[in-house]
Amino acid sequence: MNRPADTQPYPLTEDPFVGVSRMMACIREVKEYNPYVQIIASAFTYLRGFSGNLAAGAIEQGICDMAGFGRMAFAYPQFANDLLTGQSLAGKPLCITCGKCSQLMRLGGTAGCV
């Protein structure tokens, strides 16, 4: 499992918070062994409105150089702008990590949030 989620079209093999923690540990290890490689981390979206906090901390601590928000970008295209300008994310259309965006792509549809 590479993306922490609440539901997926396949059985979940771990608690999503375990997945977030595992991804951060793996990303940290890759960065430690390759300090000059620019690392874009993922797995932040599961934390929804708190994802920016983890991303900022991961960058600040040198775990990664950038944060990727693929699923969140589908659900809430203005997410990064709102996050960077300090706007509240409360009541915004945050990704609910349902996995339907991936299902759309696997079925040959247009990528996006259902």
C-alpha cells in the first residue's frame, strides 16, 4: 500500500496513520542516503486539513524537499494557494481519500475527483 486511505477498491492492509508514519520513515531514509537528491514526498493528503502541517514539518526537518498533493489537487485545486496564503481550510472540499480518482484512471476515464 503506498497511499494511506480510508477506503480503496482493494483491502486495506494497515491503519492509515501507520501508512503515513511508514511513508515518512521511508522518505527520511531515502533522503539520508541521498542527501543531494531532491525528494518530493507524498502521503500527506490523508491528514486532510492537517496535511500542510506535516508537509511543512517534513520539509523543515529535511525529510524531503517538496510535498506532493496529487489526490488533494483533484479534490481541491486551490489547496496549495489557500495553504500558502494562510487561508482556513475549514469547510473546503478536502480530499476524503476514497480512492475513486485512482479507480477512474484504472477504468480508462479522465483523472479527477468524483
